[in-house]
Amino acid sequence: MNSQNFNSNHVLQGGYFHKTIRRWQSTNILVDASNFIFPLFVHENDETFEEIPSLPNIYRIGLNKLRNYLEPIVNDGLTCVLLFGVIDSDSLKDESGSYADNQNSSVLRAIPKLREWFPDLLIACDVCLCAYTFHGHCGVFSESKSLSVDSCINRENSVERIAQVALAFAKAGAHVVAPSDMMDGRIDAIRNILNQNNMLNRVSVMSYSTKFASAFYGPFRDAAKSAPAFGDRRCYQLPAGSTGLAIRASERDVQEGADILMVKPCMSYLDIVKELKQTFPHHPLAVYQVSGEYAMIWHGAKANSFDLRMILIEIIHSLRRSGADIIISYYTPMILKWIKENKFSLN
Ligand code: PBG
């Protein structure tokens, strides 16, 4: 890795330069609009507006459709989006995910537009390679290709590539970079590259720090067209039964200088959310209510097993009670409306 290592243990400036990030440092309010981050799938084709079959009511959206889609949600109080790029054309996918930081990519073009249209909106970008590699894995491989993911993912090259992508997003104007690959060392690499480019004090690093290998990601891989072509992600995502390793994964990222930590998925991992918040009370903690959790609740409500609003009030408050400061949820637009209408409190 780079010789001019930045001592990232004492970095704070990524944590308070924007009012939404400052709000995340204040954890004493139960549920508020600024607790929510809305994930957005930004499609390579600017005219696209298509519902995602596995994620009902959620869309892949092209740049030309984005402003009209987001305007009412911002008016309802949206403070932060998390961008994912989606490409359909297999010809744009390669070994190292080079389209991830291609200047023509949907995310790199969307960032400045979003900043122009919604000057107060905090722009976070998921940083990963899986939507851009033909193999659909989150890193790059060593020369010798076999079907064994664990023996041939090249950690150093993956981390370097991921840091380059994070830098490209930061240069385009992203306020938050959120690496979701889970490779050891990527937070340090991102910190270093941001520092070398004088961007530490205007970019926050939100690490997917405790990310489990989970069947709950099923609908997302369909949405982002990022399912692994072979193998699975168990060699770089955490075993579902782990506790110590799950906490150590976030500890690693704290030491490397992460501003914000994350547990993902959330509903089956509230013990980890609570323990992590107790272990690191001084870092904002995000939880990701992932695609499978979204779909499970959606279909349960559709089948009249329960009322959607009532079940979400209960779940979201339980996430806050467990220690989540930030909730990444596909239900964000709906919840913001309910908060605005005073229909989202426990009574
Ligand atoms: C990419 C990434 C995934 C999710 C967020 N970023 C998929 C995965 O790790 O397999 C899942 C989000 C969701 O399921 O809603 N690394």
C-alpha cells in the first residue's frame, strides 16, 4: 500500500461538515426524517423508468427521470440518498469493473446534477465493483482464474481499485462514500487516497463495516444486476452466526478511520446492532434494511397479514431502540410522508 500513510485514528473532519451528518451525531430523538437514507438505482440509460419486479414500488431510474421522481420526496423531508449504478449492457462489464469510475457512468453524471437540483441533499454513493464486473464479485481476481472465489480474489488489487472508485465519486461531489465490498484494508486505502487529494474534510466514509453473508440480498442482486456469476460472497462477507467476528469487523474499520459504521441486514441482527452501539458509542451507526427485508414486509402486508404502516412503525422504532442512528430503507419515501402527517409515532 501507499508509503505516505495517513494516521487515520484521529480523524474527525469527515464527521461534521454537513448538517445532515451533524444531525447523525445527535442521537436523542426517537424517529425523525433525517434518520433515513433512500437507496436509488441509477440506470445507465437516461430515459429508463422501470419498476423492479423483485422490489415492488422501487424503480431503476435514468438521469432524465430522476429530478421529477425525487422532488416530492425531498419536499417530504428526504435528507440523504445512497446511489447505486445499474448497467444492463454486458459489454460495459469487465474484469476490474472499469465502468464504475468511467466519466460516462450514470452515478458520476448523477452526482453533480443532484447537487445542483437539491443543494441541501446529502449525496452518498455505494462503492463496489459487483455491478460492473462480468463475474459479479465485489473485488478483482488474481491471474489464475478458477471457480474458487476465496483463493483467487486479490485483496490488494481489489482495495486499490475500490479506493480509485471512491475517489472518483468524491471528485464528482459525493459527500459520503460507502464501500460495501468488505475487503480488509479498503477504509485505510480510501482515507489515504482522499487525503492525498485534499478531500478528507469534505467527504465522510460510511463503511458497510459489519456486513453478513445473507439470503436477504436476493432481490437487490436482481435490481442491480449484480448476482455473482459463480461462487458466493461468503469469503468476504461475515458468517451469519458470528458475534465476535462481527464486532471485530467494525473495530477494524474504526481503526482504519471510518466515520460511520453499519450493520447489514438489520432485522435478524439487532443483537449485533445493540452490541456495536455499546462498543462504539461515539460513531454514528447505520443499519441497512435490505431488499429481502423490504420484500418480506411488502408481501406480508399485501397478503393482509398485517398493516404496512403499523408494522413499519414497530420495526423502525425497534431499530432506533437497538441503537441505529441512521436507517437505510427502501420504505423511506412512504415513512417520510407518514412522519410529515404525524402518522408515524408509537402510542
Ligand atoms: C454490493 C451491495 C449489496 C447490497 C448493497 N451493496 C449486495 C451484496 O453484497 O450482495 C445489498 C442491498 C440490499 O439487499 O438491499 N456489494
